[in-house]
Amino acid sequence: MAEIKQSSKLHNVLYDIRGPILEAAHQLEAEGHKILKLNIGNPAPFGFEAPDAILVDMIRHLPHAQGYSDSRGIFSARTAVSQYYQTRGIQNIGVDDIYLGNGVSELITMSLMALLEQGDEILVPTPDYPLWTASVSLAGGRAVHYTCLEEADWEPDLEDLEAKITPRTKGIVVINPNNPTGAVYSDTTLRRIVALAERHGLIIFADEIYEKILYDGVTHTNMASFTNEDVLCLTFSGLSKAYRVCGYRAGWMAISGPKKAAADYLEGINLLANMRLCANVPAQHAIQTALGGYQSINDLILPGGRLLEQRNKAYEMLNAIPGVSTTQAKGALYLFPRLDPEVYRIRDDEKFVLDLLRDQKILLSHGRAFNWLAPDHFRMVTLPAVADIEEALGRMADFLSRYAGN
Ligand code: PLP
């Protein structure tokens, strides 16, 4: 048979968090090695449990959740999401402005597929959560990366952002709290980005899936609460992280701003929502309970909470390794440390991560997987228990003390 090839549509599409390194880790596991996985923001394997109310709700609704739902999602869940955003200061948002999806992931892809013409540009941060860059490319667009500044707690470089706006630019992606850096942007920054969007007629894609995972008293403002009727804002969030049920695939997208002017685009989104029929129905039933119930995430992020203690331990131990430095995460589940190029001569950060994996059986993600250009960063998740973080970072320090580079 002749060779069967993948579509050229995929030639610029990269999602290296689950790429060759994960395959190498699976191979080592198949050989009987135990791998300490610090690479994926999936709370369940680290002993985090979903709130009981979510489990009970899903189980109770299983008998009534056998059919397809409305393609935008069940009414009670969409009402709960729209009410939640009303209380958070987002104006003019109703039940019909909410779309439920199989995780935020599906909605990210849908929102870009419905919008972009070949060569249209979307401003995406670097470093980014790479699904954004991949989805822009898949939709035929071009992700143009604006820099976030490590020396400014990873806040976006607004001059760089504005300089990269061209006549082809359609929108700006803002990931806040940020994966991979843990940054939570100041209100001033958010307002400035909104002003830029207004001046240049751009759509804002606000990925706020970590909005409830905040440390040290930091607060988070939904970007759409700063926009007015002149800026179309698509806000993304869901149950995967704060409610610790990534596997249930429950996310949502809320549309605010000039919906009349965007009617044709929204029709396109409706078409794509109809084509995929609906999101996982049992999980949709948990959304109302999640948003309205006891917010158990607070027990994990406030003083004495597991997520906070793990973040602190990882920060302290990473910064104690010679040639490694990291800013502290204000939110989310990650640190994005720097490897000083004067100390470690790393030309290929993917190879560095593979070398660490093979030598120490510790799995990280390399910085370039997050569209960071230089081979001088990696991402680690702060989900493992303190004892596992101590073990992993102790072994990493030992490995680095012997690592000559590549
Ligand atoms: N957005 C960001 C910033 C993420 O980190 C993730 C998952 O890690 C997602 C979206 C996807 O989330 P979901 O499980 O809702 O598809």
C-alpha cells in the first residue's frame, strides 16, 4: 500500500507537552521504572479528590443524562455560569451567551476555527499554554507571540504587544492566571490590554481556567468586567482545575460585548457547536453545583493548604539549586524556572529534559514546548506531595551538579 500521510493542515501544529518525551517516559515505565511525573496539570493522580457534591450530582443525574443535550449545553448549567459572571461584574451576559464544551480545549479550537481566514493573525503570549498556538495554526491563522517579561513577574510587555498588531490581527489571547508562568496580571495591565483591543478593534480571548487558584491573598479580576460594548470578549473556564475533574471534560465559554456586530461570527460558533452535537452531558449537571456549592479549592490554597505548601517548597528548593532561578507563582499549578546559560550550556532543552528523565526518572516539560524561544526554561507542576517534591528536586540538584550541557 502507498504511504498514508497526515494532512498538511497539521504541519505547523505542535503540542509538545504530550510529545516524544511522554512517549520516552511510557517506554521507561514499560521497562519497570517508576517515573516522578512533574509534567502535566492533572490533579487526580496526585491524590486530589473532586468535591463530594460534584460526584453525587453526576451519579444522581446519570439516569437522566443519556440523551444529547442542547448543543450549547443544559439550561441550568448555562444559567449558573451566566449568573456567576454577573456577580463578577461582567455586564450584559445571559444564558444564551454561554457555550458548554468538552473541556475548555474544545471551545478554544471552536472559537478560532469559526473566526480565522488563512493568514489572519492572533496575538498569543510567549510562553503560552500551547493549545492556543496550535489551534490558531490548525484554523489556518498565524500565532504572533508577544513577550511576557520574567523580570516583571511575567507580566505582558505591552509595548511589544502593541508593536505586533498589524492589519491582519484579529484578537489577543490573555491567559490569566497563567500557565506556565503562574503570573496573575494586575488590573492596570488588564485595563491597558482592553484599551489596546478597543483602539484596534480586536477580540479578547480570556483563558481564566485557573481563576480560583490564587496564593498569598492575590485577587483575580475577570477581564470581561473591564470591557464595554465595544470589545468582544470570549471568557473561558471550567471544572478541570479548581474542581479537580479534568477527566469529566466540563468547560465553558462566555461571550460578552458587541454581540450584534459579531452576529455572523457567533452563527459560525453555533454551527460548530451543532456539528459536535453537545458536550459530555453527565458532567454538565455538575456545573451548577460546582459554582454554587462550597468552594473547597480554598482549603488547598490558603495557609496550611496542600497546594500552597507544595508551591512554597518547590520555589524554595528550585532557587537553592546553583544556576536555577524561578519567580514565585501567584496562581495556577506551575513554576517556569530559568536555567542560567552561563552555568548550563543547554542548546536543546528537550534533550535536557530527556537526559534528566533517563538519568533520574523525573519528567518535566521543556520551555520550548510553551513556545518560549530560548532553550533555557522548563515547567514543573506543583501538584506532587511535599515529600515527592523534595525527592524530585533533590535528585534534580544532584543531576544538575554533574550536567555539562548538550
Ligand atoms: N487553558 C489552560 C491555560 C490550561 O492550562 C488548560 C489545561 O491544562 C486548558 C485550557 C484546558 O483545560 P480543559 O481541561 O478544560 O480542556
